[in-house]
Amino acid sequence: MSELWSIVRRPGAGLCAPGAQATVTDPLAFRSYRPADADAVWRLHEWALEDAGTDPTDLPGVDDLETVEETYFGAGGSFIVGILPEEAAAEAVPRTADGGVVAMGGFLPNETGHDDERTVEGAAELHRMRVAPPHQGRGFGRRLLAELERRADDGGFEVVLATTARRQQAAVELYAAAGYDRVGTSTYDDYRLIHFEKRLG
């Protein structure tokens, strides 16, 4: 099973912070992943999971983070990072060449996904949505989602798919607020999952 879940620690924080407003002074910039980001992306992935109370070793299929260029760009998807300048990023945030990596996420064409996921023609699947714990609750997750949707739309995708654990209530609220329809539920180990879809355009 691919790990598509949005990671948030508590309602009102994390990726989602429904209704949270990022200030106009937030110098957050999104760009495509670069090989030099590899260590920072891996550290953010583990940090966000641990902060949300999830053991990163419990989640299968993390090979995509070791082969981001091949897995995402090579398949016609995208993977982006959200960068804050050194002076604006919390001290613990992992660094890359141009600042602190405070957010990350990507999408893959649905047809290149896994056999146990949904099959929706013309859809993009969201993966690895993360926001650094010290920067949660500032609307970064909402902006990350909007940027991925924009890139998916530019890439010709008609639908975006998202999956999150039911207990991640803030993520559930984020997708609902962003216009995603709840289309089903499933169970994986001890996780009860909710599946969302949004038609672009």
C-alpha cells in the first residue's frame, strides 16, 4: 500500500489548520525537488511522522523518497518542497542549499500507482504531504495543497486523489474545505482511512 496520508498532530495544527491564515510576510516559496534536497526531505518526512505519533518504520513503501526524480518526475508526476530563508526557518528545520525545508509533497499519475489503491482515469495521487512541526498552524499545508493542485492541473490531470487517516481530523477538514468529496473508507492495519477526490478546472 502506498502511504498517501496527510500528517497532522492535532486539530488546528499540522498540514491543515482549517481556517488558518498565513501572513503576507511569510516568505514561503515552493519549487521542484532537487537531488541536493534528499537528506532534508528524508529528515522532514520522519520528523513530521514522529510528531504526529506515527513510527516511520510502521509505514511500508518509502522507496519513493530514495528515488524521487525517477519515481515522481520520471512517471510524469511532481514533487515539491516549501522553502523558508535561513532567518525565517526554525532552528530545527532541516536545511538545503537555499534555506529551510518546511513543507513537502508530491503526486503521481494514478495509473502508475499501486494495485491496492483506487483506479481513477486521469487522476493524480497525492503523496508524502508534510509540514515541519514548528511551522504548523500557519496555513502552509493549505498552500502546499493548492500548489500541487495547480501543477497537477498544468500537467493535464483532471482529478486529484487524497487519503488520510480518520484520526487526522485536521487533514480531513483541510480536504473538505478545499473542495474534496469524501468518496469512501478503508482499513489498513490499525488505521481507518478516508478517501477523497477533487475534480480540477
